[in-house]
Amino acid sequence: MRLVIVLLLGFAPLLAACDRQSSEASQEALSAPGMNGAPPASHGGSQEMGRVSIEYRGQPAPDLSFSDPNGRSISFAELEGQPLLVNLWATWCPPCIAEMPTLDALAAREAGALRVMTISEDLQGAEVVTPFFAENDFAELEQWLDPDNAMMAALALDTLPVTILYDAEGRELFRVIGGMDWAGERADTLISGAIGEE
């Protein structure tokens, strides 16, 4: 029985996140018929939560810039002044897709108090991200692209999704490794506890 529990715990992270090593094969498979049009799984109001880490608390955001499909760029330095929730995701990653609507809901709810920035780690960039956004009705999320995976490299990440909360000065407060219901009560408690709601 103990062996079964150890095996289940060992495979649990695989259910909540996608590893980077399989990304290239998965990204190629994305062009197969039916893959782009498949509706994303929904959190359905669940309180799913990836692993929360404060190991890098206080670390500054990497000195990186990202672009949108139109070539407009933005850097983390430009975003200092209010808390920033950065979500690294990809179109080939089911937990990433599942949490996108909840990130959109969070962005709408926290507008003006917290900026939510989703950064695609898809190697094909706008070629796959733009159709994904076109198929989904996100009211608040913008398309930011990192086709070179510079953010993942800077943070030595090998899994997606990863979501990092930075304070108004650009210092990390916590990160969540794996999928999460960002519109749920647990996320609200986690964020408000870290940035302090007035």
C-alpha cells in the first residue's frame, strides 16, 4: 500500500503541469486536425491549486522584454508601480489552457489593483497564439509572446504553467507551479495575503 501511495504522489505533479522537454513534440502535434478546435477543460469553480513556492521571494523580475503579435514590446521594468501576476503558458499545455479563463476573470476583478500578464512560451509564437485568442473570448488578457523561452531560461523552469506574483517594486512574492483556479477563493486569499488588500 505504501508503494502505491508513493507512486501516486510521484505522478501527481505530472497531472497538474506540462514539462518543457515534451513541448516540441506537443507543439508539432498541435497542428493535427481537431487539436486547435478542442474546447479547453474548465475548472468549473474548483479550488485546484498547483504547488506554491516562496523559495525565490524577494528576487527581482528578470530584465526581459516581450512582444505582442503586432511587434509592440514591453519590459518588466515598465510595469513597476503595481503588483504584477505573470503567467507562463503554452497552447499545447492542457493545465495552462484550463486556467486561462480564470486568469481572465481575475484580471477583470482586480483591474487597477493587479495587472495580469500571460506570456506564451510557444515556439511558434503568434502563429499559434493568435488563433487561440481568436477562438476564446478573453475580455482582459493580452497576447504576450516569448518564443525563445527567455523567461523560462532566466528562471531555470522546465514545466508549465508557472505563475509568479511580483510586488509593485518588481520583487517576487510567490510562484505557483502547476494549474490553478485563479477565480477561486484560494487564489483570492493567496494574492490578497501577499499584496495586502486595503
